[in-house]
Amino acid sequence: TGGGNNTHSGDDDDMLDPLWIQFLSRFILMCLVTHGFGKLAAALDHKNASSSSSRVGTWLLLITATQFHLPFYASRMLPNVFAAVTCLHAYAAWVQNQAPYAAMWIIVTTAVFRCDCLLLLFTAGLSWIFVQRQLTLTAAIRLGLVTGLLTLLLTVPLDSLLWQRPLWPEGEVLFFNTILNKSSEWGVSAWHFYISSALPKAMMSSLLLVP
């Protein structure tokens, strides 16, 4: 009996191995990214169901699958990847004319994962309020304050516990990059980097589809 218990304990230790934990974590993240793309594709197909471009969502998935960037990073534990999950849901809601849900997703993304999504929130918000008329200015402000406050009440205590000091990570990043204007300390690339290197490598064969 004692030997059996030792064997069972060894199996438990194997399941708690850091490599297994990393594998499972990255697999779950990859599933979330895939689900986000599936949700956006389904929303696009549904929106264009009665037109000649009824399979635009399917084409989105096929083209994305031929590219390097997103499939490679889909399971990487990086803020950009987590932000991609929530932004995919935001775009899906936007396509379905659900501006309040789209706004909430982007607010959560901005507060928790990527503060520079504030630019996306600002430009999309202008469209929802003044172009598409899906939100009033009052409703947008109320939605932003409530969602932002609730998000901060969740993320700040958790991040403060993990870092052992009072901390709002994206607020600190925003202050460092924007207020202090020290973003160049992260490194600077040539002005043509995205055109000459990043985009061609990321797009791969789909670069042939560019007119």
C-alpha cells in the first residue's frame, strides 16, 4: 500500500511540473485566441450572409492561418496576445452593432493588458458616438467610468499582490511612455522597420494579395 501511495504522489508531482503548467497555460491561451478569431469570423459571415461576400469571415481565418505572426504568437504569454483575445471579441461585437459590449471589451483591454489601446478606444468611440450613432456621449462616459472602475478594482489588488507593492501596471506604463516620454528607452527601430521587415515577415504568402 505504501508503495502505491508513493507512486500516486509521484504522478501528482509530474502534473505540477513547471513544463506541464506552462504547456497547459499556453494551450488554454491558444484556445482563447482561436475562439476569438472564430467569433469574429462568425460575426462577419452573419453580417454579410445576404451579400456576395458571405464567406468573408472564413477567408479571414484562411488568410490568417497562412501568416506567420498570429499563429506563432497565439500561445505566447504576452500582454499583446491577451489583448488580442479581448480585442477580437470587441471587433466581433462591433460588427454585430453591439457598441456598448465592444466598448467594454476595449476598456478592459486598455486597463489590464495594453494601455495604448486607448487610441483604439478613442477612435472607435468617435465613430460610435458621432458617425454610427450607436452610443450617446452621456452613455459612453457612464459606460467608460463604470467599466474602468470595476476593472481597476479587479486588476490593481491582484497586481499589487503579485508585485508586492501598490501597482496598476498599465497606468505605470502609460505614465512612463507618455507623461515622462521615455518610450525610446525600450529601444528604437528604423522608421522603415515595419514596411521593410516586420510586415513582409508577418504576412508571408498573403503579401501576394496586396494590390
